[in-house]
Amino acid sequence: MIARSRAHLADAGEPYFEHLRFATTVGLMALAAGLACLVHALIPALCQRTASRTIGLLGVLVVDRRRLKEVGRRSSEAIAFAFLVLMGSAMAIFFAASPAPVTLQLFYGTLAFSLPVTLLLSNSELESETA
């Protein structure tokens, strides 16, 4: 596994942490585009252009990896949303598995999603200020 990873990093021409940053950014952007589609499906007034813009930026990034910093900056709100949803989901699962009363589990599970919902309601297109 280590030899295959080293070979892949050599093929990509990137050291480990640079590759980690690139792959994490791509993964969070892809997740953000998917989440934006789901949010838009439920509430059409939200995320009307978020998925298509994020997918377009992914295309830019795949064509030219050197634009990682620029693309990351332009999609920072969408990336933050995806990250917050992931963390909220992890916390909700943790609370659901706890021995606490169901009402407390529901309260904390709901609270875990308060940050991504607040971000979405304050920036319905998840656009970065610098976009």
C-alpha cells in the first residue's frame, strides 16, 4: 500500500500534504455541490446556482491543479458548508448512539446542524465574498 501511494504521489508530482489538500478540497467541493442540489430540490429558492458554479470550479481545478488556492478561495463558503454538514452529521450520530433520553438526543442532534443551517440562510448561494 505504501509503495502504491508513493508511486501515485510521484505520478501526481505532489508531496503528501499537497496531495492531501488537493484531494480534500475536491472531495468537499463535490460534496458541497451534491448537498446544494439536495437543498435546492427541497427548497427551490435556495442554492439556485451553487451546484453548477461549484462543478464549474471543480472543472477548472481538474484542468489546472495550480489554481487550487484560487478555486478554494472562490468556493470557500460551499466547502465550509460541506464540512459543517459532515461534522453536524457525526455529532448527530454520536448523540443518537448515546444513552441520553430521546428528547435530549433530538435537541443535541438538531443543535449539531444549527451552524450549517445558519450559514445557508445567511448566504443562500454559498458564494464567497471574494468570488
